Amino acid sequence: MANIFDDRLRDFIKYIRNERQYSHHTAKAYEKDLTEFNRFIIEYYGDDILDYNSVDKLGIRHYLGKKFEEGASPRTVARRLASIKSFFKYLFQTNSIKKNPSIHVKTPKIGKKLPSFINDNIMDSLLSLPDRSNPKGLRDKAIMELFYATGIRLSELVDLNVGDINFSQNLIRVRGKGNKERLVPFGNTALTAIKDYGAKYGISFKSQDNQLPLFCSVIGKRISVRTIQNRINGYLTQVTVGERLGPHMLRHSFATAMIDHGADIRAVQEFLGHASLSSTQIYTHIKPEKIKEAFKKSHPHGS
């Protein structure tokens, strides 16, 4: 019986990877969520379950209720439900089920959290921490400068190749969610840091092989997500405290600094690679006085 469910799940993961071009990280998250859901429905329905046609909205709700009982947050439960909804939509579209029960299950309400960020003074201290007398320090310096200069995601930075850097125009080509490409400018401080790192690691930015990874480990392989997380967390703990430390804090700090210094929110949306403006608008809540100031300056009746 389990093979029926395993087969459908494997088909779905292939679909989102190959046709929808989801990232490896996202596909793994879907696979993890849905593998757990499969185990639940097999236990929940017992001998009464033959295939996914046997699953109804009550079964899905009981699964979500079980996650709440286990202490999962509304945000986590909502993510699990999003995986289930995507999966059942796929099953319905491929005629694997006659009805889609997930459309009748409401998503839990989630309160928006303000993103953590570092102010300008602390950021200057953070960026001065790497020891530039050794290769790892130069690499860390380049990585943090690029994060703060561009606001790109951790996965996007890891995927950067040598050919993605345009030194003459100070632009990088970034492959974001859904494999969408965008061009992001960066300043001379990040440019210098990247060149210093490349010189120490023996990376030729004029190489004919544009697919060489930009950021490498000490053995020359593409740097891992975990390595960057560990290195940056180590620096962050020296200048700030909190539960949400990590590379994403540099992305938030970039967006906050841009909004703080008067950048148009739609421009920041483009920088960050957000599909929806609502994802970017959270940064406008950090300092509402900036919005009031813009209103007073720009609106005819602002004063």
C-alpha cells in the first residue's frame, strides 16, 4: 500500500524540480513535509485507505491539529499545509484524484514578524572583524560585504559563479527562486573585497570557464551553505545577541538601510527578488517615521 503513496510523492518531487524549477532546498522541504503527511494518513485511515482519493478535509485537519498539539507554530503548520495544498493540486491536475480536499482547509493566521537587522554602526564593526591576513578571513570579508551590498539570499550567494560578476559595471547576475535571473548592482567596497579574496585564492576572474564557483572551500570546492552559516554566526555573536542570527540578518540589514535612506520600495523589491510587493513592505514597518516624513515632503496636503 505504501508504494502507491511513495510513487505519487516521487512523481510530484520530480515535477517541481524539473518542470517548476524549484530549488534543491525547496524540493527537499516539500519532500520532508509530505513524507511525514503520508505516514500520518496511512496510520489515520488504516485499512480504509486505498489511495489519495480516500483522504478528505477532516483527515488533513486532524494532521494539522496533531502538529499544533506537538507544539508547532502557526507559521510551521501553515508551511506544512502549503505543501499539502500544492501536492493535492498536482494530484487533481494529473487525474490521480477526483476531488481536491485541501481547498476546503483554511490556512492558520500568522502574525508578521519584523525582521532582525543591524544598524550602520554595528554593521561597520561586524565587517571589520574578519582577519584579512589569512585566506578564510578574506573570503569571509568578501562574502559579508557582498551580502550587505546586495541583499541576496544565502542560496543565491552559494550558487554564484565567476562568470556572474561583471566588474566593469559592478553588477552580479543572480539566479533566484524559480530559477529567475536578475541583475543586482554592488559598490566598490564589495568589489575590492571580492578582488582581494580572489587574488589570495588564485581565482582568475578572466577565466574562460565562467562556471567556476565564486566562493570556494579551502580545497577548491563550492562553499557549502552550512559553512557560510557557521562563519557568519561566529562573527555576529561578537557584535550582537538574539535567537535569529545568521546570513539572513545581513539581507534584512541591507533592505532596512535602503528603505531608511529613501530608496523606493519597488526598487528594493527588485533587489531582493521578491515576487510580491507585500513581501517587501514588512521593511516599511520598522521605522514608520520615515513614511511620515516622505508623506510630509511629497503630498500636497502633507503639512
